[in-house]
Amino acid sequence: MLLRGSGEHTGDAYDLSAIVDDRGTGGGVAAAAALTGYANAFFDDEADFAAARDRLHAEIGGEALVDAAGVLAIFNAVVRIADSTGIPLEDQKAEMSADFRDALGIGDYPSTEGKF
């Protein structure tokens, strides 16, 4: 919701379908491939995380890399905590996000069954 909302505020267009089916477009996000590679490497023990980090650093610079690391860390922590405690999505947020959750098929994931 934040990316969609910030895009509306700035006039930037983001293709949220890139979240589930990128097709190499990046959805309009600068350095999308490097950001995705960095996030994926964080969660994949077999991936070369240092190489992904270095690629991202080369594309976006040191300050933005620190921001990306912070976002990755907080999303990892908050989502895991919310999921493990069974916190439901608030009604207002469920209503605001229904259109893109449906378009992306998020409700079809086993972890979201019965939550919306």
C-alpha cells in the first residue's frame, strides 16, 4: 500500500504485478533487479549475499544501501512477529488493499487462507 500511495503522491507509476510476475520490468522501481537479488539472497543460504550486496551498492550507493538493509530487516522482523502471533490485517487495510491483493492472487497463498 505504501508504494502505491507514494506513487500517487509523487506521480510515479508502479506496476505492482511485478511483485509476483516481474517479466524483467522492475515495476517502475529503480534498481529493481538488484534490490530483488539482495532481498532474495538474504533469505537463501545458498546465495552469495556479499555479491548481491555489492551489486546493489554499485547501483544505488552507500546511503541507499543502508536504507535497503533497514527496510529488509524491519520487514523481516515485523512480518514474522505478526504472522507468528496471528495478528489479522485491520479491516481498513484489508478494504484499501483488496483490489491489488485480488489482482496479485495474494489470497491464494496458503499463509493467507481465511485472513481476509
